[in-house]
Amino acid sequence: MNLENYFPVLLFLLVALFFGVFSLFLGRFLAPHRPDSEKLSPYECGFAPFENARMKFDVRFYLIAILFILFDLETAFLFPWAAAMRDLGWQAFVAVMVFLAELVAGFWYLWKKGALNWE
């Protein structure tokens, strides 16, 4: 195994690590640090928080977030297919149409179950 081929990757990682650590230290030592009560106060959506910071979030928040990530990732699979559509042929077109049908069926199921309602 020839390790000389991996030297540029190692060099890139070392330079990136050095730049990141150097930037953090430089910002820590050169940036002004004058905290006051206004800066140190808790802040939530433009007004002072009205509950304890340790309160539990509603499960629906996590469900919506997970569903967003799920559907976002599924639609991200469409971009490579669209870029290579002419080279793939009809079999790939049928496979993507099945994929989209499953995606729409899942979305319809979640909509009917009320998983997307925030009330």
C-alpha cells in the first residue's frame, strides 16, 4: 500500500485543524469580553422566558423535526437521478416513480393520522 497518495489528504486535515484551533484561540484572546446583566440574561424568541429552562418539550416537536428530516432526505435522492436521467433509461424511471408513489403514500398516511398538525 502506497501511503504517499494519502499525504495531500493528511496535509489538508492538518491545515484545517490548525486553522480552526488558531481561529478559536485568536477570537478568544482578541475579542472584547464585557458581559453585563443584559447579555447574560436568558433570551427566548424576543421576550423573557416564562418557564423553567428544564421544562420538557412536546413530543410533537420532535415528530415534526424527524418527519422533516425524513422527507428532506428522501427528496435529496431525486437530484442524482434527475442529473443522470437520460443515461439511466426506463427502468430507472419506473423505479423512481415507485419511490415517489411510496413517498406520497407515506405523506398521505401521516397527514391523515394528524402527525403534521401542530395544535
